[in-house]
Amino acid sequence: MTPDFHVVAVEALPLDELLGRVRETRLRGHEQAQLFAGSRIELLREADPSDLAPTQRYVLEPDLAAVRRMHDQLRERGIDMLALEGGVWASVENGEDGEPYVVPVIPPIVEESVEPDGRTVRIISDGMHRVWLARELGRRLNVIFVSDVPREYPYYAYALPGGWSEVAKLADLEDGFVKKEYREPENYKALFRLYNDVLPNVQKQRKKTNPGHLKE
């Protein structure tokens, strides 16, 4: 989405359908296993964003601006993006010519994750910029919480040891910037969750900056 996008229509995405779609998520590798098939998936209301564990070492200012704009435009329609009881399909159009396209707006997806030091954390699997916005606004927020994730399919990066203190706000990503500490550096996207397959346009492809020794 360009910075001047405009929401022209919204359609409800019921909670049952949303949770069902998340359950169908597959991995990029490992024979595209449906990793959440036996997991517990629920809506966790009013989570404290400071209790959610980031893995990503950055947030991007343009993406934060887009999340704020979506938040504000949905509020004008009486929809609180941080207190969703399901999701919405938002039809948006950009300031340039072109047909409107649809993006899902959903609560961040959070997984229960056991880290190498034995800690159990609530790791942010999708929605880093939405969680950052909640922190900026001093708000709690609803999240989709997944527990009982198979131990052989952990999230593809570790939680940052220093939590939010290790996350930088950047205008852009520079070459060589290591975005995360990956569990499988030799094939770091094998454990990547393919949320776009079940919720088209929910994940955004960002600039590749990782050094060459990190292999997809």
C-alpha cells in the first residue's frame, strides 16, 4: 500500500472463519506441514504488548505510517483495529489509478514458544508493527494466541533476549542488516509460516538484507 491509500469498503471476517484459516497455515519447508492442525487457537483479549516477545530487530517507519493510517481510517468507520473480535477485509485504493484491492486486517498472531534457555514466551509470529502501534498508544490489544505448537516446528526465529529494547525504528533496511536470529541459519525460511496462503496480502515481502551465509 502506498502512504496515501484510502479504505473504500470493509467486510467482516468472522472469528470462527479467521481461526479456521489460521489453523490451515503451512510451513514453507518441512514438506509444507500444517503445523497448527492440533494446536489450540483462540482470541486473547486485552493482551499487554510489553508481554509479547519480538523476534524482529526493527520496525520500518513507512510500515508504521501505513498501520497508523489503517487504524485511523477504520476508527472513522467505528472499527477499533486493536480490539477486533475477528477481522475485516478492507478494500483499499491508492492515490494512483488502479482498481481497489483487498487486504485482511486481523489481530496479531502470537505463539507460545519454548526458547533454548527454557523460558516459555508469547512470541510475535505476525503483526509486529501493529503491536508496536499499541505500545505507542499505551493500549492493550486483542491477539490470536496459538498454544500447543509442535516442538519440531517452532517459530523460525528466537525471541530477542533484550525484548523491545533491541528493536530499532528505521527509515529503511540497509544491506547486511540481520533481521532476526534464525533457528535454522542454513535454511532459515524452512520454518516460515505461509500466512499469505490462507489470508492473502496479510504478510508483506520486505527487502532482503541478510548476509550470504544465511540461506533461505
